[in-house]
Amino acid sequence: MKTEDKTLSDYLLRETRKFPGLFESPISQKTRKKIDNEIKELYESDKKLYRQSDTLQKFIDWENIMKMGRYAGGHDCQMQGLFKDAVVLGHWNEDVWQGQVATAVQLNDMYIIYNDYYGSCSGCDSWEGADDNEVINMCIGLANSAYIFDSIGDMLIFLKLPVEEWSSWDTECKQGLLQEIVGNINWKENENTGN
């Protein structure tokens, strides 16, 4: 880490912008080992990088979410449009008949991730033909179960950590969303520098 990096999160954010693939980047063995050790320590400690709160409900974009189509198959629009004025940092869909979908957003000074399951028909996807009350309950459930991070670095570390027991964030979901976020950060960085 360089002297301008105050935390591991700062370092990871700088490295994310510098190298595509984040943890597959051409960083030195010594640096990689240090990062891996810090991630292992975080994983083995009781410290959580995120918090959950019902206060996110006040940011749900009810005006637009209630107008969105109600169909089976991943509800990508609802996931990306859940919070008013949020910037989508990454969105991942398993792209199979039934599976998971996950979204990362920045909302004010919070970095937020949330995920859901979907099916291919009304019998296995709650969004298919849902009435207004069901949509309200599903959106509140997504907001209340979202993970809130203080920095993008903490969010990236969480997505890189091994899967917690009894978590809806399985390895494929975490890795898929991490790749989407890193790809978008690198794309934005190249767009801003003219590369």
C-alpha cells in the first residue's frame, strides 16, 4: 500500500481503477499476500463490513417501481430502479431459467448491495402478476435485506470474502456482481481519461 492509502479499502479502490479483474491483477506476490491476509483476518473476526437498516425504505422509488412490468425472469428493471436517485455500480443476472439477480448501487454516501431469486413462471417467480400490495412488500423486503457499506472498498472486500454460512450471497452471485462492478469502474476510468 502507498502512503496515500489510509485503509485497505483505499488501496483496493485504487487497485480496482488501475487493473482490470481486481484480484487477478498483476500485483506483486508480497502485495497479494498482504491483501489476502487482511481479508482472512476480516473473515475470521466478528467484524462485519456492512449493516442492515429499515431506513432504506424511505429511498424506494415508488412512483417508478409501481409502473414497471411484472414478469418472471429476473426483474432487472425493479432491481436497478429500486432506489430513487441511486447510481447503479453493477448488476448481475444469472441468466438461466431460475436463479439469482444482484445489484450494487451508490445512494448518497452509502454503497448498497441486494439480491433476489427469480423463476421462469408465475408458479416460481413472485413478480409475475403481482398485485400492488405484493410489489410493495417485495420492495420493502429487498430494501430491508440490503447490505449497506461505508465505502466501495468495503463492498468489494465483502464480495471477495468467502461465503458466510446461511447467506443468500453464494459464491457465484458474489463473483458475478464483483466482476460487473469492477468492469464498470474500469470502463468509467477509461472513459474519463480518454483511453
